[in-house]
Amino acid sequence: MPKSQEKIRATADTFVHFLFASPGNEDILLSFVNAVQGNAGLSPVKTTKVLNPFNPKTFLTDKRSIIDIKAVAKNDRTFVIEFQVADHISFVNRALFYWAKTYCAQLKEGDGYEKLAPVAMMIVTCFLLFGELPKLHNTFWLTAQDAPEFVLTEDMQMHTVELVRDKIGQLPAVKQPLRDWLEFFYYANKKSEAEMKVLLQNSDPTVQQAYDAYVRFNQDEELRQLEENRQQYLHDINTEIEAARREGVVIGREEGKEEGRAEGRVVAKAEATIQTLTKRFKTVPQSLEEQIAAMTDLAKLERLADFAYDCKSLDEFAKSVK
């Protein structure tokens, strides 16, 4: 990598998926999962298997703003790892939606509920998520209001790690090896290679392997280009959505009524959904566009707008519209 080139962040979507989901990196993923588990006082898992391996050909349009890495442990426990660089409206609701989606996806038609296994979300944010909570790493469960020590079920578990300036000073209180992992993710693009070698010299060997992979990633022009292309893709999508949102606000203001504002939000969301589908699949059948444009349920449109980024095909999306 030329000295003039800026280093890609270790929290960038492309690198995170490359690091944790590339074939041969199973031990690196396992180390991170167990680091989070260990800092929360939970038992480690022995093995993990990635369900969505890194594929440069499909990575560009795979997700909008989060990268999720699904891994299943030997006891069928599923881990979903997400790195979120930019704040997102209703982020917590979105995280719960992805947890529920992953949990429900375990059952096939005719399966009994006993087949459901725990799902743990591990979310790393580069923005302040819970300013009212002092800890950098927080773990959430379903507990009884009057007896918080009573956990309703272990099936629902959510970890949040806030890699932000306001909380990075708490790193000394974080248990190793999670502290090593967080120092790597936070400082990798801020310090020189020499400084990082000193910082990580006594860290977990797997974290040192992760940093070596980070250096190789930054020296690989094809991988760097993949990250740049992805950022351009996200920029284009967000620009289109913002334009549609503003158009919707204008519609509301011109009508001068609450109904107008509501209609504007519906129109904006419908247009944004169609634009997302067009961006991903090149063409959208006119009949499907008409179905989306005719919808008046804003809540349903918001769900469909999210699904437009995750669906595997237009047929799958069309079925969700009905």
C-alpha cells in the first residue's frame, strides 16, 4: 500500500467479513465470539461454522449498512455478528428485528418449537449507542422486572460494544482477550504498524493474526477496491433515499395537513423501496412497482424497505408484498 493511501478501518464492512468469514479463518471467528462471551461471564463455545462465507462477487450489494456474520456453534447456538459504522434511525428496533428473523428462521414448516436454539447478537458500533450506560460492553437478556436476576430464557441474548471516544478509556476494565480485540479494531487505522506491533505484542495470538490479515488486506488493491466500491454503492443508495424523503416532506408541507405529511412519508418510503430493488436487481416488474406504490400502510412499507436490502430475489420480495 502506497504511503499516500489512507488505511481502511478495521471496522469496515468488507474487512470484517473478510476477516471472520473467509475459509480458514474459523479460529479467528471463534476467538472473537469467545472473547465477548468471556467478558460477559459466559461459557465459551468449542467450534463455530460460518453460514455466509465471504464471497467478493456478491459482497457489494449483500447488505446496506450492516454486515452480519452468522455462525453456528456445536450446540446449535447461533451467533450474529454486526459491525455498524454509522448511526441508524431505530437501530435497536432493527437489531431486535434481525434477532427475531434469525430465531424464527430456525423452524421449517411442521417443526416443533423444541427445535429452537439460542441466538446471540454481538453488535459493535462506532457511535455512542447507550450514553446512559457507563460500560463499553453491555449484555441484555429477558428478565423479570421485580427480580432481574431471573432470566426468562437464554434463547434471547444481545451484546453491544461501543467503540467510541467517550468509552474507549474503559478498555483497561475489559477482560482479555476482548480488550485485545477492541484495541485492534479501534487503533488499527490510527496507529502505524510499528505502534500496533508494540500495542499487540502481549495480546492473544489470534488477535495478532487478525492484525496481520488487516495489513495484507490494505496491501491488496482488489480488496481495497471492493471496499471503495461498496462505500460508493452505499452512498448512492443513501442519496436516493434522502432525495425521496425530502420529496415526501415537500408533499406534506404543500398540503399543509397532517394527512399530507403522512402521505409524503408513505410516498417517500415506497419510492425508496423501488429504487433499492432497481439498484440491486436492475429492473423491477411494473406490476410490482404498482403494488408498492399503491400501499398506504407506512409500517408495512418500512418493513419492506428493510427487506429490499436482504431479499435474495425479486420473487422472494414479491411474496412478502402480498
